[in-house]
Amino acid sequence: MTGTRIFSSSARGTTRGRAPTRAAQQPPGPAYRPAGRRRHIPRWRTTDGGHDEGGIPLYVHPGTNSRAWAALSADDQPVSWVVVNQNSGPGSPEDTVLTAAAKAVGSGAVLCGYIEHNYGAVLDFDMKGQAQEWVSRGIAGAFIDRVSSDAADVQDVARTVLHLREAGIAYVVLNCGTVPAPAVVDLADVVVTFEGSMAAYRALTLPDWLTALQPERTAHLIYEAAADEAVEAVGLARRRGCHHVYATSATFASGNPWSTLPDYWPRTVAALTRYPSRSTHVWPR
């Protein structure tokens, strides 16, 4: 693709799938409670109602797949956030076609610029520079990929998130891909606590402290799910106390399971909006 290197199987920023093998090993911890007004700790307010929504990593250029971006620009899509990934990050120069397609996503969805963390291997200085670039494009959310779930790394992750907040990032999604140490959840607006296949998701067991959190604190990303399985995944996420859920039919073996919306996306929309409203917590912007 001219001008971009989006998301081939060799792209460094392609989201890795990880089975939740460590979930049962995590120690119990307290449910999240707001902790003052420190900038790196999210604050919330309760509002009435709100069906579950999709948090969608869409790692594809609209020149390659305009249908996916157009679907998300339609009214009343149950989407809470969408990840924008130009070249394993913001890339340079800015791809204005990709930025415009992202900004056409329905109002209410937060745009999150992709930033690679690689379990601490990427310097905070570099990540802050990427965050500033995303903010300069009018994208004030950040999706931080491959974040450590270990309790020993909490301070390092907290420092990284603080630098991103200082760069102007207002909404942070941390992709641990598995159940993290409880303290990690306090650092971000949303933490991805599962990323993997539908078979692994069906077998997933979560600790009680995690399912007791406010539902919008966690996200689940599922690939290799047929249409009926995607509807099943929405129901499983609901029962597991997860507000942000997304399932796709694409496979991890393809190199990029997040390269499109599945053909059955309208069925997912119907499943997400089928359940009764419940109290949610809305992050002040």
C-alpha cells in the first residue's frame, strides 16, 4: 500500500493473541475505587442506562477496506472506542485519508491512537512523542498494546500512563490481553483482560475481583468466532461483567485478525443492544 505499511503479518504493531493462561494465577484484589484527582487515575460519574458496546481495533486503511470504516460511521453504532493505527503507531507523514475516516466514526466513540509498549521495551520518551503526534491530529485517546500484566511492572506502567496523560491523552486503553494484577486496572480508563480465540474465550475463568469491577473498566477481544459464536460472546461478556466486547471471524493465523469488521457485524450490533440498560460510569472528557 502506497504511503503506509499497515498491518502485514510482519508489522511490529500487529496485536498479538494471547490465551489467558495466567488468569487463575492472579491474586485477588479489591474492586476499583476512584483515588482522588491524580491525573493518571481515571474518574467516573454514574449515569442511567447504557447497553454494552464494542471496543474495536480496526487495523486497516480505508483505501483497502472502505466498507468497514463506512459501517462504523453509520448512526447508532454501539461502539465505545476505535483504534486507529497508521504504521504501528502514528507514522509520518500523517495519512490524512485514514485520519478523516476515523473522525467520521459515529459521535460518542473515542478514537484511540495505537502505541506499542512491547512490555516496556519501548522508551517512555518515544511513546510520549507518539502520543503528542496523535493529539496533534485530534485523536486524544490511546490504545497501548502489549502491556505487562505483572504486579512487578505496575510502577513502570503507571509512569508510562502518566507521561501519556501529560502529552494530552485523555482516554487510555491498556491491552494486557490477559488478567492483570489488580493494580494495573487502576491506571487506565479501560484494560483489555482477554484477547484470544473464541474457543479460549468459551473456556475462560475470571477471578471474582475482576468480575466485580464496574463493567466499563474491562474489554474482551475475540477472534475466530463464527456469527452465532459472536452473539454467544456478547452474552458471555455480559455475564462476566465486561462492557466492551468485540468478536471477529478473522483468524490470528492470517497475521492480522483486526483487519476488518466481520460480515456479521449487524448481528453483533443487534446482540449488543438487545440486553436491558444498566447503570454505567461515564468518563468526563
